Amino acid sequence: MKHVVVVIPGIGGSVLQPPTGAAHWDEHRRRLIAAATRPERLSLDVHPDLTPVDLLPDVRLIGPFVLPGYDGLVRRIRRSFADVRVDVSRPDRTPDPRADLVLFPYDFRKGIAPAAHRLAAVVDARLRGLSSAARHRRVIIVAHSMGGLVARYWLGPLGGAPDCAALLTLGTPHRGAPKALDYVVNGVRVGRKRFAGLTRVLRGWPSMYDLLPRYPAVQRAGDGATLYPHELDGGLLAVAEAKAAYQRHIDIETAWQDLSAEDRPEVIPAYARGHATPSRAVLSRHAERHVLSVTKDAPPWLPNPEWHGDGSVPAISAVPLELDEKRGTWRGQPERHLALASCAAVVDVLTAYAGASLSSVRGEEPDRPWLGLDLNESVLAGEPVRVGIALQGAHAEAETQVHVRAVAAQGRPPRITPWVRGVSPDGSGGTWVAEIAEPLEAGLYTVEVTATGVPGVGRLRTTDDLGVVDAPAQVVAEEGRN
């Protein structure tokens, strides 16, 4: 590896620890449950100074969330390059100056600007002592989800661009995500249950506002006008915080426009399309109050409605504004949002920067057919699991069939549900719906989907992670009060 590679996780991807005692946010089960039952442990008002000490390992179920882990990404890089020296950038630890791969945890609650300021200090400390020529383009950033916005803020408004050779973003909501708008306005929900306490905590995180769409993602019922989130009326969200977050996006855009060609790093956005993704927001009025509905329907007033996204971030949002017309750098991937954290594009790009041309790692979409999924990240225990499947990049034939099952992540032997055959809703093929009706206990599962008889490839297989959540008594009680 010729560069210092810095990995920046997405929201929820860092282990957070108080000055004394056990972590408030990590992979241990008792603290996962606490995220839903005692969410004040993550409140900025109650605990403003949690220390980021590591990246979350593997994919975990935390309260109502299934969150990405980064072990797979680190393993993939270490398998592909010899003698990779890994260091975790902790505020309470002296950095290893010989590290090739730097893992950068941060307090994701506070938003992109504070994290970017700490990133600037971390990179400067690791490059200190090098001449201007030696540190020029010395760093490559690999950033998942919100981590890409942290990197963009460091590179642009904070002036870090000359130190960076390339920025690879993995499912980064460069233009925000309606899913975040749904959480801020309507709260965190799993099925019919609403996590009212956790919702109150999330509404106090600047990071949730940084993830709001920075484009007119809301359509007003009646006159059809399109609105930015900070233009919503009716007290649906904190308008001042939404305006401040929008301004941070504008600051990024302005700073990038001002970068010289010599200082501008290569930006390679890896993204997915074809998976059902919260994309459309409609503002209406019911019983004298404003209601915001966020659905997975494609908004017809925005470009490329057929693209959908990765399940969390719309495809049109995963590409920075300055790359609108530069599709040669886009990197289409078949994975959904969580799996993008360790997708093949990472090693492809790092290998290219180790010597070969980047031409081999560019492509607007995957080079073979893939399966797009419509699958909620969490469901309530005991309820059926509905999976929508769409064949992308090929046309289904009469013999094309899909089957779905769930495999428990824990247990020896692991619990596996029977295969369920997908049914085409309209009989035309190309899209299917399958329902896992067998009740699932609380825990983390892998949903496996296979398609056979696919033209040109024969068989396709894809997986995604599913969290099955018990509704704690406290959550049910809060729901009744709210």
C-alpha cells in the first residue's frame, strides 16, 4: 500500500465509551437492549462527552437498528495487501506513525462538522514532519454512509484536499436521505411499535439533521409544490437545526467548487440501485394537523425514478453534485446499504492506486444481473417477514424462479426456516413477493434469496441482514401514552 488509508464509518458505526465505566454503545447484548429501553445513555444532553474508541465489529442488532460492522472491510483489505499495519485513531492513545490502515471512530451523535475537525487533527498528526511534497495526496479515504460527509467537510471547508489522493464513498447520502427525515418527523418504529424515548434522543443529535435531504424531497398535497425539509411548516421538525444542516451542505458544495484541479482529490462514489428505498415524502393535512408520509415509492418530480437505491440511500443521493455529468467515476454495486461497507469496490480502488489504471474499476452499474430487495431492516418478533424481489440487469423468463429463507446468526445448529417460493404479483415475472410466515424469535438473521433460470447467468444469490426485535414493555407503554 502506497498510501495511508483512513476508514470512516457511518452513523452508529463507532463504539462510544464514557470517561469511566462500560461503553454506552457497542456490540454487547445488554447494551443493545439499553439503546431501546434506556436511550438517555445516548443523549447528548445527559452524556455530552462519550469517547469514540473503535469501529463496531460485524453487523449488529442494536435496539431497533441493524448496524454495519467493519470487520469484513478490514479483513478484505488485509487479505489483499501484504503486511498491513492497522491502528485505531483514539483520542486517548498515541497514534502509530507506521500504520497503513487507520480506523477513525468518532462521536456520530454530534454531526459531520465536529467529526471533520477531529479528522483534520488526526491526519495532520500522522503526516506531521513530512515535507509538503511528501504529504501531498498521501491519504486515501474509504468512507461508509455518513462517514463520506465527514470526509467531504474535512476536504472542502476545512482545507484537507491537498493531503488526499482519493475519496471512495460507500452508500454516502451526499444529498441526504428521506429515511432520516422520516425518523426525525415520525420517529423510530418497528412494525406497529414506536420507540418514543429513542426518538426523543435522536431528535437531539445534529447528525440526524445532517442526513436530511438537501434537495426538495417533499411534495405538498394539494398544490403539488416541492419543499426542502427546512421549509416544512406545522411544527414537524426543528427548523433552525434543519437550516443549519442545509447550510453545512452548501458550505461543502461551495468549498469543492473553489478547489483547484491540482488539489481536488479523485472522488469515486460506490452506490447501489434497484432496491426499494424510502424516497418519497408527501406533506398533507389531516384533522387540523400536518402529516408527513415517507414511502418507498419513487418521487415522479425527481430524475431517474426507476433507480430506487440501496434500501437506505436513494441512488440519486449517493453521487456528489459535482459528479452529475461524470459517470466515468461512478461505481455501481449490487449490495444493499449495510453490505456496501465491505463491498469489492474498496479493494479494486486501493489496488488501482497501488499501481494500475483506474479504468478497470469504473462502471455505472454492476457488470452482471443482480437482485434488488424490498426488505425492512427490522421487524417485530412473531410477525411474518415480507420480502420483495426484483431482477435487475436482465429480463426474467418463464422458468425464472426465486426462493427466500431466513438463517439465524447465532445458535448451534443455526435455526433455518424452510425455503419459500416467491410469487409474481401480476404474473408477468421480473418482480416477486415472498413471505416468511414462520414466527422468528428476537435476534439477528440473514435473509437468503436465490433466483434460478436467470438469462445469461443461470443462478443468482444475494443476502441481507434482518433484525427481529421484541417490543419491550417500556416501549409499548410509551406508545400508549403517545
